[in-house]
Amino acid sequence: MNSQPPLTMEPSSGGLYGADRTRAMLAVALSVFLALLDYAIANVALPDIALDLKASASASIWVVNAYQMASLVTLLPLAALGSRVGFARLCQVGIALFMVASFLCAMATSLPVLACARVVQGIGGACIMSVNIALVRFIYPHAEIGRGIALNGVVVALGVALGPTAAAGILTVASWPWLFWINLPLGAAALAMACYALPQTPRADRMPDVPGSLLCMLAFGACILGGDGLAHGQGIAVSVLLLVAGLLAGAALVRREKLAPQPILPVDLLGRSDFTMAFATGLCGFVASNFYIVSMPFMLHDTLGFGAAATGLLITPWPVGIMLSAPVIRRVADRISAGILSSIGLGVTGCAFFLLWLLPEHPSVWDIVWRTAMAGWGFGFFQPPNNRAMMVAAPAHRAGGASGMVQVARQAGQTLGAMGVAAFFAFFKVGATHYCLFMAGCVAVLAALASASRLALPAGAGRHAG
């Protein structure tokens, strides 16, 4: 797995140059695209999967939830493991595991088997996603990290955007198992590039803390299950007990990790004001985005009366807007503070969410398209500088922990946003989607204010790091 040619790295500033950098970023892009494409691709097939495996619609949702939960609860332990075994090696293992799990998914003959295979697939995806930004840090020299992170953001947007479209195309000519069979050739290409092109990175001198890893998974898993139960109004007593158990496990984890040299939960990094504010900004930004992403299809389909195909097309300007912002943000992410850039991006996104909330009763397609594209453009403008701020706030030997927390901000924010939408749908019997869009705007503005607060940090903390 480590048989790659010598890579051109300049000791003074780090990073790769020329063709080495191009190949390494292609390897990162292919692996990230693989993980995110499959995260989004299964949603479209849930009705077909439920029918074929003789499962209820509500039970079939575990095809999605199993992947998301397994990925989120293992992100930080795997990021710490990547620091020990090498980020490139963990990425390669993740791709291989993802391919094996895809084979098991395609061969599944019952929903429990498919859900278990999706758990394994989620762990493989977490191996990839927990270290991808850490790899970018070693692929690009310090002064150009923002450009690499912006390019990585385009790949993320592309993977999310193409998932539903690819699923629709495959399902028109083949059955749902082909959604997973297609991962085998894609995974083989990604694995070949990862083995050939990814750079070797410094490694920690000890293995991650196993009891700390277990506490971390318990804390995240129990809180997610408990919060999800409360959001849906199901099993209130059990949900509260799970939340309490998760919070107690989290408190024990923080206490344990305070003195650890390579903590699973990076309490050392969270003690840095610049890192913590960037994390909080990212978390709030993704909460806002998922209030929009989860509720908007219901508004388009149920409230405005668009068909399924039209609804999918009207969501597309969101990732298109993200991709259109990339050429601009790549030029400025390494020169202007994240406190300025991310605040602008989140402010634009928040304004667009409010404009969607204020849509007329019978909007034209153009009314929806330009507001959605505006929201996506702002979101794409916010992410790369904020992710860069998190990475450069961490010392080089803690790149794995910082990379893991970038992904925790994304996935935890998405999970909280989805829970919020579920709670709104349960509480508001009429107009829930409109209230969700209003909340999306409010949380985006809150995130913009959190981002702007970094401008008040000392020069060595907030502005320098951003």
C-alpha cells in the first residue's frame, strides 16, 4: 500500500509541487467523491429497497441512518488513528473497506443485513473523511492551504449534488443493488491513485487511547439516538435516558482527555480561541444548511406542488452556487481573514434563506432558482476559509485531530439540523417548511456573528490563524 514514487516536497514550506501535487489532490478528490456520492445516492432508492426487501418505509430509513451514525461516531477515533498509522494509509484502508462493504450491500437480501453493511460502509467513509483535509495540509504548502481546501470543497459539493442524479439514472436502467456495484470500479480507481500518489506524513509515537475512543463513540451515539427520539416525539423516557448517558460519557471523555498527549476529543485544540470559534462557526453553518436542505424539498413538493423531478432540479442551484464561488474563494482564502470571508459568506446565505422564506404564494421557477443559487454561493464562500482557520490553528502534529473536528462540525451540524426539522414538523402542523426556512436564516446569521467575533481576537489568535 505504500509503494509510491518519491514525492517532491520542499522542506522549508512543506507541500508537494508540480505533477506530484496534481496526482495527490486527484487521489484525495476521488476518495472524497466516493464517500460522499454513496452517502447521498441511497436516499433516492429507499422506496425500491423497502419494497424489494419487504420492509416498511420507516424501517428503510436505517439504510441512510446507519451510514450517517457509524460515520459520525467513529470520526474522531479514526482521526487519532490516522495520526498514528499515517493519513495516507488510513485513507487507503478506508477505500478498501468501503469497497468490501459495497459488495456486501449489493448482495444483501434483508434489511438488517443491508443496514449492517451500511455501518461498515460508514466506517470506511469515516476513514476517508477524517483525514482528507489533513492530507490537503501536507499536499499544499502552508501559504496555499486555502486553495487546496477550496478545491476539496468543490469535490464535496459535486459528490453531494451528483448523488441523487446518479441514483435516478442508475435506477432507470437497473435495480437498486447497482447503486453499490458501481462503487467497485470507482473504488478501484481511487485506491490505485491513493496508493500511488498520496504523500507519507509524520506519525504520532503512540497508539490512540482505546477507552477514550469507546467513550467518544458512546457519547456521540447516545446523544444522536436520544436527540433523534426527542425530535420525533418517540420514546421520550428512553430518549432522555440516552441523552443523559451520552452527556455523562462526554463529561468523562473530556476529563480523561485533558491530560492525554494525543487526545481523541481534541480538548487541547478546543482550548484555543481561534480553533473553537472556527468550530462553532462551522457547526452553526451546517445546522442552518440542513434546516434548508431537509425542509426545502417538502416545501417544493407539498406546498408549491412541483413534481419529484422538478423538485430535484430546483435543489440543484445550491451545489452549483457552491461550485461557482470556488474560483473567487481560492484566490483570497490564504490572504484575507476567515473572520471576514466566512462572515460575508454566511451573511449572504442567511439573506438568501430569508428571501426563500419570503417567496410569494405562487413563485416562478426563476424566483426559486436565483435565491437557491445565492444561498449556495454564500455557503461555498464560507466553508474553505473557515476550514482553513481550523487547520492552521492546530500544530502540524495535531493535523489529524483538527481534520477530524472539521468533519465533526459538518456531520454534527447536519445531524442537529435534521433533528430540528423533524421537531418543527412534529410541532407545527401547518407551515412547518416556512418556519424551517426562517430558522435556517436565523442560524446562518448567528453563525455569521460568531465568525465576525474572531476579528476581536488578538492578532496572534483569530486574525493570524484565519
